Amino acid sequence: MKKNKTTHLMAGVLIFIFVSIFLVLTGRFMYIQATGEINGISLEEWADKKRTSAYTLDSERGKILDSNGMPLAYDRPTFKIKAIVDESHSKNLEEPQHVKNPEETADLLAPLLDMKKQEILDRINYGIDNDKFQVEFGANGKELSQELKEKIENLNLPGIEFTKQSIRYYPNGMFASHIIGFAQKKEGVITGIAGMEREMNDILSGKNGHISYQRDKFGVKLLNPSEVIKQPQNGDNVYLTINQKIQTLLEDTLTQVNKEYSPKRITAIVMNPETGQIVAMGNRPSYNPNNPSNVENWYNDAVSTPFEPGSTMKMFTWAAAIDSDNYNGNASFSSGSYRAQPNIKKVVDHNRKGWGTISYDEGFRRSSNVAAAKLLWEVMGPDVYLDYFKSFDFDQETGIDLPNEVSGKLVYNYPIEKITTSFGQGTTVTPIQQMKAATAIANDGKMVKPYVIKKIEDSNTGDILKEKTSEVVGEPISKETAKQVRDLLGTVVNSEGGTGYNYKLDDYTVAGKTGTAEIPNPEGRGYLSGNGQYIYSFLGMAPKDDPKLMMYVSVKQPKLDNEAGSVPVSFIFKNVMKNGLHYLNIEPDKDYKDSATTVKIPQLVGQDSKKLKDLLSKLGLTHTIIIGDGNKIVDASVENGEEVLSNSHILLITNKPTMPDITGWSMREAYKLADLLGLKIETVGNGYVVKQSIKKGIVVKKNDNLRVELKIPEIKKNVKEAKKESIKEEQKEETENGASQE
């Protein structure tokens, strides 16, 4: 009986427990059925997430382009390689989708990824041994070009896949780097770090989109997938006033002079003085934005580094005296030295002894410090000069649309400070301040604001969102004064005794002013002295009577070999100015003719290729290149009726184009060929082509990828010729402001 009672009791307890559990579970199920939630999580939403695939649709950052639409910065597609090592990825498939033969895969990939075979094999085996789904190949497996990706794909290696990645790419390398700046990936998004990339980051940046859809457990999209797509919004394009061709000319000459003379700094600006558009701007040291490492100078010296400019400031001193009706160019003064007051330090000319009694016009031509000092102190007075100094906006920033602009500092308290300001000593200014002020001289008295952003364009529609125009910001001098100052500047370059003899051009009349600025001694009072211990500069414009280009060049502390400091400066100025004016089709204002004559282009497209080449040869066009083996011309680098020089390179595209040997071609010619053939070109370096990815004779088609490597040629011969040319004028401006005070 006792046993039965215990059994019944235990049975009752168990029944109670089971009933309780049943009630709890039933209640829970009923609650879940009613609410559709577990622990606050919606089962419907959870199920949607489990069977929904979602992907980000990357937006494209806007391009930075030159004034003619040549790309200077854009998002370039690259690829990351990965190896699928999980065998389950090939389950129920006829062809293997994982790495089936690690040995063979490593052997074939090694030379293409520039890795050792064993290193690749170790990575693959590590993934297999540790049940990894995939493995990657470090830095060597990232940022692969389209061309390399296609080579690897052609190997048909099972399990080798690619992920597309975009990087910011600068096709010209070290090119206007302090203007363009650079952008890099930051938290997975390409973001502007420096220059225009940073300044215009909000404009250039796009907004990513996304796509989502429902799928089954095998990843296959359902028939009714509830697909949601939000399209990405690409960034807007920014057009600069920079001209890619003229900037390339500038970069090449800066590199050449930098290599030959090893100066501490070089700065150059090319401007359209009528509009204020910056056509080219460069500095040395500079950097390659594709790989901005070990950068020596982040600052754009053209706008961020004020210094004592030297005698280029004299053009504004003479302009002030002329415009204030205080100037008589034929009036004479005693050159050599000048003491304004007994207690003021003496000012001396750069040759110390002077040239005797000369006129103020000749004093300007010879860059006399004494003439500048007497004009300020005796002829017009310090207060009048100060008014004009401020009218030229030397007391403020120019407002150029570049980051980190800094204004110079006016040092104008004591008599000697006022006097030395007249010839560019003591007071500091920036190169861009001088260029802005000089637009008044070049532009008949109207001073314009410099700018580098031409327009902003919607990258999808091509609509212009914003466009800049020329802005006159002052008229510090009259039209008559501007012409008189240009005439004086012309004598500096073209008349006997002028300090700018080395800056003459054969076919354009140059007006300009030399400068040799002293450098404050960083170790104490006074200035540095000795050959090469100056900032040599030139501010010039051409053609003189109607300037279309104006250029400033400064070279700081070049290593000279018993030669004038004007040699490296004039080499830059003459190369860029002459070629830039010709490229812009500016009519020469001198009767100079070289061996090249002008030829009018006949009808080219549709003509027989062989007969046409003979015809062009008879016309004097000896540099004609026929692209391909076809019998008809379908495109050309020049147009019907266009007038070109007889030594111009003419490209004729046939109906069966093949790749020519472009070794020795300039970057401009390589881009022109790519444009005519519809090729996607990628350039590395600057100068002239030394290597091309598509070999000579290969049939080319639209959208083929062409990669070219360029290098700067040795130019010692050119520089030596420039040195010989300067012998006549050697030491003429060597210490133009040197020892200007005793």
C-alpha cells in the first residue's frame, strides 16, 4: 500500500509538471502567433533579412579636368584578386569553382603578381588547412589594372576571382600637384586630402546607392523578389582653367632646371592677363599625387609663401610715379649711390659705381635701385607711393580660389623701409600678388582677380551648374600709364643695357622685369651673399602691345657655375612662353621666320592613304604618320583648311588601324593618338614615351587599354646653349639688389 501511494504521488507530480510545461509552451506559441515577435524581434523582419540580399552601389567621384576637358583626376577601376579554396563552392557544379591545383595556380600567378611561387602556395595551403573560404595575396594582389586582370582571367584558373575597387588616379603624375592635390580612401570612401580635391570635396563626392532583393536558400532571386534599387548619385565634375598642354610644358622645364641646378625652390605661374585665368602653375619640390610619400613641400609657394621680391616690384614703383603725374622719363639723376637723409643708410646700385648721370627711363632699363629710391622719396613722396601700393592690392590676399593663400607684409614705418620697398626689399609679397597687380599693366589699367576653377558640371547630364567669369577688381592706373609701363618693360628685354636681354623671343616682343631678391640670413642679421645666394626671378608678358600670356618665374638659390642667375629662369620662361603662345595660335608680332613654313591642310578624310602621304610631302609636311594598313583615311589629327607649321606632326588614321611605335612621342601626341583611335590611355611619368603596352603592328580597336611610360630626356645640351647665350649679359643682374645698403 505504501508503495502504491508513493507511485501515485510521483505520477501526480510528473503529470503536473508535464501539464505546466504544455501550458507554458502552448501559451508561448499562441503569443508568438498573435504578435509575430520573439524577444522583441519581428519574425517577419528576421525572415526577410535571412532571405534578402543587399549590396552597395558605389558612386563615382567627380572628375577634375583641364580647361579643354582633358582628365586630370578621376576614379580608376582596379581589382583585388582572391582565391576560393573551399571545395563546397564547387558542389553539384560541372566545372570546379575553387582552386583545384594549388601548385599550378601558384606557378602561373607568381610572375604576374610579382611574388614568389612558394609565397602564393603557402597562402593557398594555409586557407585549405584552416578551412578558410578564400585567401588573398596582400599588397601585390590589390589595385591590379584592367590589363593585368584580363591576363590572369585568360589563364582560366579555377577559383581565382576578382573584386572591383576604385582608386583616385592622376594620369599625368607630378602635374600641377599643389593645385589638384590628391584624394585617398578614408574609411572605405575616397576623400580629398589636399589641394582642389580637399577644397572641392563636397562637390566632387557622390552618394552611394544600394540594391536589395529576396532570394531562396541557394541564393537564387525569387520570381517576386520585392527588389528595391536606390541609384547612386555621382559627384560633379570640376573644370580648371589649367591648360594641360601648357602645364606639361611647364612641368617638363621645371624638372629639367631642377635636375641641372638643384635649387632650393622654383615657382612659376602662367596667366591670361585679360581674364585672370591661371593657365599653368607649378613648384619644385613637388610630388606625385598617385604616391604622395616623402613630400618635401606641401605648400603651394605661388600663393602661400611671401618673400622679398626684388626688382620685379620696380614696375609698380614706376607705374605709381607715371600715373600720379610725377614722372619725367628724360629727367636725369646721378646713379651709383644715394643717401636720402644724413641719418639714413646709403642705397647703392647693383654694380655699386652706377652708370654716371642717366635718365629715369634708362634707370628702369638698368634696374637702378637709386632711381627707384629717388622716385619714391623725392619725386612722388612716400604717401603717394603707399596709396598706389594699396591700389594694387598688395596689402591683401588676391582671393584666388586656392587653399592656404597668405598675404605679404608691408614694412613701411621708417624712412629706409619706405625707400627699400620701392625696389622690393623689406616688404614681402607672394608671386600671385605680383601677377594680380601686373594684370593692370598688361590689361590697360584694369586689374583682374586670378582664378583656377572654370566651371562645375553635372557629371550625369553635362549641365553647367556654375561657371566663373572674369572679374575686374580695380583700376589702379590709367590705360595710358599701362601702355607707358609696358613700353618701359619692353626696353628691359629688347634695348641695349637692359637686364632682361636673356628673355628675348624670336617671334614675340616680350615686356618684363628681372628681379634678384636678397634672402634674409637665417643665422643672424643681414642677408646671404655669394654667387647663387639669391632668388632670381622674371615677370614678363607677350606680345608687348596686347599681352595674351603673362608669366612669373622664380628660382631660389640655384647651384650656378660662374654664370648669371638669369640662365635657369630664362630657360623656363622662354620654353614655356614661346611654345605656349604658339600652341594658343597667338599671332607673332615680329617678322621672325624659322625653317618651318605655314601649310594649309587639304581634304584628308576619305582620301587614298598612299597618294595622300605623297601629296602632303610635296606640300612640305614631312612629319606625316599613317596609322594602319588600310587604303582609306578615316580620321586625322588636323582639319581641312587648318594652317599648320611644316614641321608639325600629322597623324592619319586608316580604315585598318594598327598600333604604331610611339617611342619618343610627347605626352600630347600620345593623347592625341589615343583620342583618334578611341583608346583608354594611362600614362606614367612625364616627358616622352619610352615604353608602350600595345606593341607595334597590333590591330587596335575602340576602348582598348594603352599604357605608356614617359621620361624626361637629358637636357644638358639645351641648358649649356642657354648658358652660352647668357655670356654677353653675365653678371648684369647677378646682384641687382645685392649690397643695396651699406
